[in-house]
Amino acid sequence: MQHIPKWITLLIIGFMFIGVAATYTYQSYRYHDVSKLIKEAAQVALTESTDYSARSDAEVAGITESVFEQRFKDQFEELSDSFDVKSYSFNYKKDGDYYKSIHIKIIDDQDSPHEVTWVTDLSKNQ
């Protein structure tokens, strides 16, 4: 009889630990899944928004930023069926006329930021 409060306390602590571990695992999986989706959508959007008519040099490809952003949004929404997005943010890092990387930030419906810096291989000077 004396040990019943101790067992109940241990049981409550065990359930709390399981709850915290499950929540952490779910959020970690969700973050990595969204990061992977961002990278896949960026790859597809980059391929679809490449402006081949702008090539004057065979080693350089140009992209149209507005087309890239729209294609990215379309592709991301197509890939993520259970993910609501509040806002998208794109930051293009250039070296002269060449793109070095694209920093993509997405704010989801839980106000969690998901950021990926996607390094392009469109630059002539790598």
C-alpha cells in the first residue's frame, strides 16, 4: 500500500515522457519532410523556369524570377497535400548576372518557418 503513490507518480511521468517524445518525433519528421519538399519543388521549378532563349553562352542559363516563384508555388502545393502555407519568401543571391543560390522561406499555418538555401549550378564561375 505504501508504494502505490510512487507507482502512480512513475506512471504519470512515463506517460508525459512518451507524449513529449512522440510530439518531438512528429515535429522533426514534419520539418525534414517539408525541407525535402522545398528542395524537390525548387528543382522542378528551376528546370521549368529556365529561359533558354536568353542564352548567349552555352555554359550559362538564365531563369525568370517571377516564373520560378509561380512554378515553385504550384509544384509545392501539388506535392504537399496536407500542408497549408501562409507565406512564401524568395531571396536570390547573385554574383553579377549569375545566380549563386536561392533562399526559400515558407511560413506554415502553425507559424513555423521552414527555410532552405538551394545552391544552383547555373553560375559559370563555380
